[in-house]
Amino acid sequence: MTNRQTLYNGIGYAAWGYLCIYFNINLGSVNILPNFVGYLLFHSAIKELCDEERELDLLNTLVGILTIWHIASWIGDIISFDLGDLIPIADIIISVVNIYFHFQLLTNLASLAAKYQPEGEELDRRILNCRTFQTIMLTSAIILLYMTNPNNPAGLYISIGISILYLIAGLIMMVTLFDLRKCF
């Protein structure tokens, strides 16, 4: 049996990681809650939780790739340089890796919830629902990004709608992860 404090810490790292991913607080062009910090927190979560959920160890390479990409993108934002414009195929590949990473991470967190949640709670189900919704929203956003004309107002309104739904799902997921953390 894994130490409950380790599980508590790991779930906490994941929840705080999603905070960094879902919320951008900018000072000028600099995001003071950069995505790479979220991925570093996910790396810490994986390290803490992999003894309990062995499959999480398989995500180490992906979280490393995503961390490096987001560090480079953050630096690019500071110097007004868009890495995705420079290497569009890499941007698409990173987007697919990102979708898979979050799908698998949330699947494993739902598995942990199923093991440790109090009777009658459905934290695992809530995490899986958020995972599925997030996957749909991320995929939709990527498709819209590459298939719509940025000057078309309809595409802008659809993007705003998807962003709002994505944010709501993120808030639900963070609350659920903090609820799961209380189980430890």
C-alpha cells in the first residue's frame, strides 16, 4: 500500500498543474502562470503516483516533451516569436501528444479515484466525464484552428464558445481532483 501522504501530494500536483494549464494570467505578453509550470507539476504528480498506478510511468517521456515545448513557446512569447508558426507540423504533433497525455493522465487518476473514493462518491466517473469532454474540446479547438479563417467572425464566436466550455470543464476537473485529494 502506498503512503497516503504521497498520494495526497501527487493528486495535489495534478490539480495545481491543471490550474496552470487552464488559466493564463498575462502581464503584457508574458504569462505569469506558464503552461510549462503545469507540466512540471504533472511530472511531479506522475513521480508521486506511479507506484500506485504503474501506467503513469509511461507518460514521463511525453510530459518531458510537452514541458520543453511549452518552455520554448513561453520564451517565444516573451520575444514575440511564435514557435508554432515556425514549425507548423511540430505544432500539430505536439497538439496530438497533448491530447493523448491528458487522456491517459486523467484515465489513471480516475482509476486511483475508483480505488480510494468513499462509498457512494463518483469521483472516478466525474474525472472520466471531464476527460472525455476535454478530449472533445481540445480536438475541436485544433480542428477549428487549422480549418477556419481567422477573419471570419463565426469562427471567432465558436472558438470563444469552445474556450468557455473548456474552462468550465477545467474548473469541474480541478474541484474533482481536490475532492479526490481529500480522500487521502
